[in-house]
Amino acid sequence: MPPCSSRAGKRSRSIRSRRRLSRLWRWTTYAPFAATAVLVATWSSKPGTVVLIAVGAFLISAVLAAVHHAEVIAHRVGEPFGSLVLAVAVTVIEVGLIVTLMVSSKDDTSTLARDTVFAAVMITANGIVGVSLLVGALRRGMAEFNAEGTATAFATVLTLCVLTLVLPSFTTSAPGGEFTGSQLAFAAVASLALYGLFVWIQAFRHRDYFLPERSDEEHAEPPGDREAIVSAVMLMLGLVAVVGLAKVESPAIEDLVSSIGAPQSAVGVVIALLVLAPETLAAYHNARRDHVQTSFNLAMGSAMASIGLTIPAIAVASIWLEGPLALGLEPLQLVLLAITAVVGALTVLPGRATLQEGGVHLVLFAAFVYFALVP
């Protein structure tokens, strides 16, 4: 293709991209406000079936808006900082949701933190990773990513899981999968230290390990400061709406879980699926653009933040919360975590994967969801 034709093609794609972003900008700016208004109107109420359907629609719109604004911020600050923005934002609000449910729920919530964190790990390490590999491999026949960065992140996730979710099942100082006060403090400090070290490695020391291997996408001009600031506000508002509306929907989810005979822990799984929906969609969009590494950054970063930030926060909150805090995984959960560790290591070490690896992770994710409903 002649150079002038190539430049004309780039300009045409850039114009189409700006027009598409302009259309997105209109509704994604209004959606978080509308979802928040619905949240305020339905908070502390018992809405009927029709209202719950409407709440679900606004919940979906808030998820899609959050994804858009997260991508705007990611484009402005660049990788890997963009992936950290959504991971940390979702996790901070996830902590608020867990604490709120532990305080307000009439049911036993001693395992709520454990079930939510474990669900987040399985959703990210199998669900998001599987979708990203599937989309990336369908696009090029082979999904490629940076083995060094992904392996570092995955090893950190597994270490955090062992420290906070596995060891309580084997310690003897406290019964029922619980930590003593000093053990919980050690796990919380160690989690924060590991997470902080990883953020420094990812953002500064070895930043190149977490950048996309390749991309066919034209590098559009990044958004300005004003647009990035507005997107940051809209992202936080959208995430608050997502978590809040998920809580409004939680009584209906609890009734549904009870009606099918599933255990109470399944409620945490459903809520985790809703809360992680923005990151799942963002990972899917990045994989479609051949940014599988960015999708992995979102997945591993979310899992890491979910443990490294949630457990310390819950440890502090447990000082005021009544009742026990059971963190130790059940035998079925331990088996699923063990097979995820083995399969995940075999997936990330080569630095590329086929449809088969994506399928294996998705089957593991489906197994997790099924046995959460039918233990």
C-alpha cells in the first residue's frame, strides 16, 4: 500500500474512533448518575419483581459505563497503571460491600469474606483468564503474553491464597478455620507487603514485563486531563452504583439460592460475579484488541488486590464486628485451588497459549460455579 493511502487509512480509522467514543461518551456519562439515582430510591426498601428487573437493567448499564471510563483512564495513564486503577477501585468497594453485608445480614456471615475472596480468585484466575485466552487465540490462533510478568503475578496470587485462605485450615491455635489475633495480624501485614511489592515491580522496576506483546491497533491520541478526571469520577460513581445495586438485588438472589437448595455461600459467589463484571468486560475488550497481557494484568491484579487489600481491611474491621471470622477453605475449595495452581502455571510459563488452555480454564471456572451451587 502506498504511504499516502496508509496515512489516509489511519486518519479515517482515527476519525471513526473519535466518533464512536463521542457516542459512547454521551450515554456513559449519564448512566452512572441514573444508576446512582435508582440506588438511592431503592436503598433500604423491598422492591417488587418489576422494580428488581429495572434495577438489573440499570446495574448492567453501570457495569458497561464503568468499563468505558476505566478504559479512558487506562489510555490516559498507560499500562500497567490503567489496569491497577480498575482493580484497586473495585476491591476497595468490594471491602465495603463485605463489611456492610456482615453487619446487616441476619444469617451467619462468618465465612462471607472467605467465600467472596475465593470467588474473586476463581473468577479472575479461571474465568477472566479463560475468556482472554479464548478470544486471543480465536483472533490469531495463538494468544501471546509476557511470561515473566504473568508468572510473577500468578505466583504472588498463589502465595497470598496460601497465607490467607489455606493456612487457617491447618493451624491448631484456633478452631473452625479461624486465625488467632496475632496470626490474622501477620497474614494481613504479609498480604499488604506482598501486594505493595508487586505494585512497585509492576509499575516501576520491571514495567516492561507487563506491557502488551504486540498490537495491530493504531495508537490514538490519549484523552486530555479534563476527560480523564471526569472519567475517574464517573468510574467511582459507576462502581458504587454497581456494588450498591448488587446489594439491593441480594435479597432476591438469596431467595433464588434458597429456592434451588444451594448453600448460603453461593450468595457471595453471585455478588462477586456482579462486582467483577466491569473487569471481565474490560479484559474481553482488551483481548479482542490483541492486548492479552493487559487482560492478564486485570485478572491477576484483581485477584491480588482482592486478597492483599480485602483481608487486611476485614482484619481491622473484625475488631468491631461481632462473631467469628472463618478464612480457612473447605476441602472442595482446596482441591479447586490446587488444580487452578497447576493448570495456571502450565498456562503462563510458555508465554503463549492455544484454545485448549482457554477451554481448560473455563471448564475449571464452570466447575467452581456448579459446585458452589451444588456442593
